Amino acid sequence: MHDAEDMVQDAFLKYLSVDHQKIENTKAYLIRSVTNNCLNHLNSLKEKKKDYLDSVKLPELFEKLDFSHLDLKHELDAALGVLHKKLGPLERGLFLLREGFDFEYDELQQIFNKKKDHCRQMVCRAKEKLNKETERFTYSFDSEKYFEALRKACAEGSFEELLTHIVGDSQPEK
């Protein structure tokens, strides 16, 4: 609004300083003068924007910023939701450690206190259930805690917190 007022004022001041005998149509002159001031102002804004964007060096800025975790977090949240909807706690734990982190069945046997063949069968059944369209369980879990534990497991190789979540869900016999 202030820019528009300034442009009208500039046009009027210019009109007052010009010889009125040279102007055939005052209304047309003022309209054209305000229009030209507006176009000049828009061009000036475009130049300022271009100069600013050139000075910011956007490619370097985007290289420094890391947005990849946003998509990863959303995808992991959705994947964990599917696991929680379709699999029971023991199946979910076995499947996640076997397929997600490539744990051997000997390790799964120790963690869940189940026979190796039973672990293998549970992972196979979990795969079959995930391929089906139906949801077997309702779930409510804190995806933030799971995501943080999963991130630590992937980044640092620290599985303790993730195992706490998984084993806590499946409640294995000790």
C-alpha cells in the first residue's frame, strides 16, 4: 500500500513540475505515469530478488542442509505402522532383526529364547502376513522412540535400545 501511495505521489509531483501546455490529456498522462512507475517498481523488485538469490548461493545452501531424514522418517514411520498392524510382537521383533539388520537365527534364538527352527518359521510366517492385504492387530506405539532407536542402530550399531523396544513388545521368556 505504501509503495502504491509513493508511486502516485511521484507521478503527481512529476505532473506538477512539467509544462502543462505540452500535455494534451491530463487524465491519460497521470494514468500512464502511474503505470510506468508501477512497472519500474516491479522491475526493480525483480532485480533486487535476482541479486539477493545470486548472493545467497542457493546450491551451496542446499548442500549444507540435509532434508533426506524427513522422507526417511516418514517412510520408516509408515513401515513400522504396517509391521505393528500386521504382525504380533514376537513376529515383528524377529522379522525386524532378521530382515532389517540381518541377524543370524542363532542370535535370534538367544535374544528371544526360542528354538532356531521356531524363529525361522516365525520369520517365514511374518513375510507371508506382510504380503496379505488384511490387518490383524490394532496398534499404538511411540514411533518417535522406535525411530530414534532404529536411527541409533543404523548409525552407531547400537542395538540395545532397539532390542529393548522389540523384546519389550514380544515379552520373551527368560
